[in-house]
Amino acid sequence: MENSKKNNKTSDLNKEEKEKDNESYSLEIPLEKSIISKIIKTLRNLKNYSQTRLGRILGVQKTQISKLEKGESNITIGTLFKVFAALKAKVSFKIKLENTKELEVLKKVIKEEKIASD
């Protein structure tokens, strides 16, 4: 059983999709602090941003970026969106449900929320 969980995580990390409509790429990963921290650090380095520069963009100190990248601080969803926006990346969530009834209810809720926010 432990092995199958490990294999699922590995397969999730390898799921890379190309979004045809806007020529961007997405990567499905498990929502774990250690992985998110490493992704933030890697993207920051790929953008050639120092911790200081990313901190300035976000309005926080370099030490906060360091703690975030080391997984030493908890991150709110709002902060997660801000960090990835600063790194020119978008975040979305995939929720796996047990049955189609739950899926239909959630689709309705999301649709109503989109209408209300417009």
C-alpha cells in the first residue's frame, strides 16, 4: 500500500500538460509545503530574482522569502497566489472527489460564484 502511494506521487509529479489555448504549460503536483517551497525557490532562480528582489515585489523582507523557500513558514492561499503571480506563474487546484454527485454540486457552486463576482 505504501508503495502505491509513492507511485501515485511520482506519477503526479510527471503529469505535465500543454494547454493548447495559450501555449502555456502546467504541472500537477501534490500540495505539500516542501514541494511548494522548492518550486518557489526554483522559479525565483530561473527568473534570476534574488530573495531581496522577490521580497520587494511582495512587500516582505528577504528573511521571509528565505523561510518560505526552506519550508520554515506556513503560507496562506492568498500569499501563495501573490508569490506565484510575482514569479509570473498561475496556481490552480485540482480536487479529486469520490462521486459524481459531489462533482455536480461543486460545479453549481463555482458557476454561481462566477456569476456573483461578475
